[in-house]
Amino acid sequence: MPKTIRELADELRVSKQTIQYHYQRLPTKNRQKDSQGKNVISLTAERIIRGKVAKTLVANSQQTDNKKATKTSKENNELIATLRREVADLKSQRDQQLATKDRQIDHLAKLIDQQQQLQLTTVAENKKLKDHMQKLSRLLEAPKSARNQQENDKKEDIHKNNPNKGWWHFW
């Protein structure tokens, strides 16, 4: 069913003048009028006009996109600069944290070294004390065994000298 210029303009979302411009450039055989003398667009003419309008819209959108791209490019450059500053700040913070961690590791390594030295010293002192205790206990055991030996010798002498007295001699 043929459409009017206004209907096609509304459908394509362009001005009535744009459709009128393309309509007037169509060959005469593709232009028609209705019974009231209004211009109507046949299906063939509609396809031709749609093609021309679509090309115009694509060209216009590309120009708009180029303008947006330029604006977007500026925004991107600002964003890139901001991100670079943030990255630099983060790197600085990371470097400070790593330096702090390195100092902590050095300090802990020193503490571990000191602790190991103390432990070795303690083990050596404990060994000396143990050796000293063994010597003292041997020295204490020697007089006891010597005294026990002397007492045993006295008992034997008593028994040899007085074999009949028995145990009453202690009284």
C-alpha cells in the first residue's frame, strides 16, 4: 500500500523535507499521485528512498562518532594520566611496604641468631654443670664407700679377734 511522504518520514525518523528531496530526484516513472493529487510513494520508490536515507544516516552517524571519538580520546587521555598517577602511587606504597618488610625480616633474623647463640651457650653450660655434678657425686660416693669399707673391716676384725662374743660385744 503506498505511503505518503509524511508517513515515510515518520517511519524513518527523518524530516519531511529529506523525503521530499529524495522523492523529487526519483525518475518520473517512480513518482505517483493519489486521487486528491498528493504525492504517494510506491514500494519501489520507498526502497530507493530508504537506501539513500540509510546511507545519509550512516555517514552522519560516522561524523558524530568521529566527534565523539575525539572527545572520548581526550577523556581517555585524562583517564590514562590519572591511572598512571595511581599506579605510580601504588608502586611507591608497595616499595615502602617492601622496605618495611625487609627491615622486619632482618630484625627477626638477628633475633633468631641471638636465640640460637643463647641456646648453644645454655646447652654448653648445662653440660658443664652435669659434668661437675657427676664429679661431685663421685667424690661423695668415694668417702662413703671408703667408710663402708672401713666399717666392714672393723667388723671382720672384731669377729676374728672375738669369735665367741657374737653380737653382744656392741653393748
